[in-house]
Amino acid sequence: MTGRVASIALNTFKESVRERVLYNLVVFALLLIGAAILFSSISVGIEQIILVNLGLSSISGFGLLMAIFIGIGLVWKEIERRTIFSILSKPVRRGEFVLGKYLGLLLTLVINTGIMTLGFYAALLYQKRTLEVADLVALEAVYFILLQLAMVVGLALLFSCISTPVLSAVFTFSLYVVGNFLEDIRWFGQETGSSLVESLTTGIYYLLPNFGNFNVISQIAHGERIPGYLLISNSLYALLYVSILLSAAILIFEEREFK
Amino acid sequence: MLAIETVDLTKDYTVGFFRKRPRRALEGLNLRVDAGEIFGLLGPNGAGKSTTLKLLLRLIFPTSGTARVLGRELDDVSMHARVGYLPENPYFYDHLTAREFLNYVGELFGLPSAERRRRVDQLLDRLGLADSSNVALRKFSKGMIQRVGIAQALMNDPELIFLDEPMSGLDPLGRREARDLILELKAAGKTVFFSTHILSDAEVLCDRVAILNRGRLQGCGELREILSLGVSATEVVLENPAPELLNELQSYSRSAIRTGNRVRIEIAEEAEVPSALGMILRRGARVVSVNPVKMSLEDYFMAQIDNGPGKLPAEDKVEALREEERK
């Protein structure tokens, strides 16, 4: 089983890295990180804050674009181009296929995020002329970005199993945006004083993916440390949420017919 | 041993957007395909051929009925390790070369690395793709993609090969090669189950055929039985016959068709052939050929499509022969 999942993941990785759009995005992200040097140089006294903020936000934003735009086509493209026929007629379980596709895109994102992170540290080195151990704290933010991307790919893959790419992109992006404001939504429900609205917003809070907990870029930029418990709780939350998303995608895919 | 067995296999598709309703694509299909035979599934477009293949490969699920492939239930995915499948109008990953794609397929079959390399080289060579093995599939012509499709279906050296319209997109040379390959597979003891609407391919290749029309099995039988059943007349071709001779032959022949200096007559009764030939020779006309007029697969096909469902004489005869063998 592991061998087949790894083969599908590697094929997905190859497919992603041979897409020109991916290179365009990476180059654009690196340019933006480079541009952060310019912005920071005109921000007297807060150069590093601006650079870290802009740099990590670029990594997050472009990672999100890659996750959504490649993720929504992951399964849909296989069905639309009928490549799925020749794969599922092999001794491949449908769950293995879904898992392989997911891991393949995740691998692509990990490597691209790695490249963008190197670009970020290059920009930081250029600005500060030196790097310190304390600068490694930015890696915690990068790790959280990766956890977010893992959840976004899970969402995109789930929608890709049931919908067209355009709708999948809309659904995934909407959930990402809503998922960043879940704390506010729950607070709003509590403030209304209506038990019905409060139950509804609390339900939404627990049901939808909470991306807000992963936004630590601003704290990192201001030199604040990320508490250890957040590293553990966010890791466990992402693992659980991705497991749920993948299980749902596999269940849907198991029942799907390929006419 | 049976390679494929279907019992009342039925498939409904749901059609319509607002008012969803079922459309029957396959109705109560009962088929038994023996191991080692080349079995042709014939029918016009939309007859249910691809639906049957996809059901057997679990790409779609039956509405009712059951089927077994190589003695296994359809939901037993491990069975796929022993079968090969060429989809209709196949399309493969643009970003891979033929070699990379076949290697990927080998990985999915769990073949060890050395075995994969050997098999990929062998198949690329056998299907005439060796020179293009490192070219991206996006640059391949339709015929070349079809060859890649056949190669991937054979990667695991399967016992049973499903081919959905295998000659589609191939040029005459490619079709000849594909035919040879299918015959080679049979010689190696493989079972080949293929769908086609090109009757000449079926006529050359198949041991048995089944004819589907609008999702229903119209007939199933051994090709040699079907083709030898309907000797409807004897065709005699003459060269430069005298007009008087043709007048006299009217008592034997229903028709006389002239082409250049040759005349073709059809003698309905086999018993009358010797006396008719005697008359022709006595009159000094030259006999070019004497041939029995047999039912072609096309005649048979058209008859089944026109007549609708029903058991065929050929099928009766085959059943009787099998019964006799069993006794």
C-alpha cells in the first residue's frame, strides 16, 4: 500500500513541478520578498518588522494560491482527462489514490515553501548583514503556514472530488477567509444575547477550519515568542482536521462513478 | 475455467438535471467468457460495450446483478493485478514520457525495479515506441497514445486483457500490428475481451462474439459457427458465356450480374450445382470460380440489430455442441 501511495504522490509532485504556473508563482513570491527590502528601507526604525511581515505574508499568500489552484484540479483533472481509468484499473484502492494525490501536492508545497523561506532569509541577511539564532523563530511561523496549507489542500481536494474547479476554488477560498475570523464570529454570537445565534456561531466555530490560530506572523515580526502549547495544539488540530477532510474525500471518492 | 461471468448485470445511469430519471445502459447481461479465448463485444455506438467493461473493472457500479472476473468478486481490487485494461480513446499524463508513464504503471503493479525496467523496454520495443520513449506524451499522435495504452495494459503480463476499441486511432499498419499482438496474447494462453464496432477486426480475431444493442444482449456465439451456418447459395463466376447459356441457366440461378466479360450467378440449391456446372462446361464457357455464399459477420450483426433480442440459431447450435461435449 505504502509503495502505491508513494508512487501516486511522486507522480503528483512531478506533475506539479512541471507546471509553468508554479514557477511563475515562486518567482513572483521571491520578487515580492525582495521588494520587502525596499519597503523596509523606507520604514525608519521598523525595517525588520516590515521585512518579516511582508516576507512571511508573501510566503503564506503564494502558498495559499498554489494550494488552492493546484489542489482544486488534483482529482478533477484526472477524471476530466480520463487518466483515472488507467489508474483505478490497476490494483490501486481509491483511498490510496486520494491519499497519494494529497501527499504529492503537500510535498510540492513543502519544497516551494522551503525555497521561499530561503529567499526570505536571504532578504533578511541582506538587510541585517548578519543572521542570529533568534531569527530562526520565523521558522515557527513558516511551520504554521505549512499546517494551514495542509488544511487548505485537504479542503481543495475534498471539493475537487465533488465539484468543478471554479466552484472548488470559491468554496476553498471562502472557507479560508471565514476560517480566519472564527473567533470574531463566535464573539459576535455571544454578544447578540440570543441563544439560537450563539449555538449557531459556536457550531460554525467548531465545524469550520480555524485558520486564525495559525496567524502568528505579526507576533513573530514583533519579536514575540510562540508558546510551546500552541505549537502542539495547532499541530494536533491540523492533523485531526486533515484526517477528517481526507476521510470525507475518500468516502465520497469510494462511491463515485467514472462514466 | 471461466475468465468472466456476468449474471443479470444491469446498469442504469441517472439523466436529467431537474427531473432526474434513470436511463438503462445495460439490461440483464448474462455472459460467460472462457479462459484463453478472444471474445468480442460488438455493437453500435451507445450499445453498452464500454459500460460493460467499466462495470467489470469497477469504474462504475452495477444497479443490479453480479459478475466475477477470474473467479473473484468485482470489489476485490487485488484481482486488478491479474488484468490489463485499455480504455476507449485513452489519455495519459501529458507531463510524463512514455518510459516514465510505463514505469509509473509498473510501480502501481508493485513490480520490482529491475523487472519494471525489463518490461518497459520490452513493451516499448514491441509496440514500436522505442525511438519515442523519452518524448513527453503531450507530443504523441493519437495512434502513438493508443500504442502506449496497449503497452500499459500489458505491463503486468496479465491473464485477462480488456481492450475497449483497441483499433481506434490506429493506421492500417498499426491495426495489423495490434491484431498480431492480440493473436500472440491468445497463443500465450491469455484471455482477451475486447469491444469494437469494426466487424472486420472481430471477424479476424474472435473465437466468440456477443452482440449488444441498446444495452441488451442480442446474441452470443462461436464465430466459426455463425459464419458457417448460413450457406445461402453457391456463387459461380463465368467468363464470356454465350447468351443462350445464360438463358438456360435461369432455371438454376436467381440472378446473373455482369461485370466486364464476367458473369456472376448464384445457385440457390446445392444439389443443382453439379448439373449446372456440367451444362456450363458442355457449352464451352470458362468457370473462373465456385464459392459457397456464407453469412458474413456483418450480415449476422445487421440481422441481430434488426431483429431485436432473441436467441440465435448459432447460439442454439453452440449450446448443443457443448452439451454433446459434456456428455
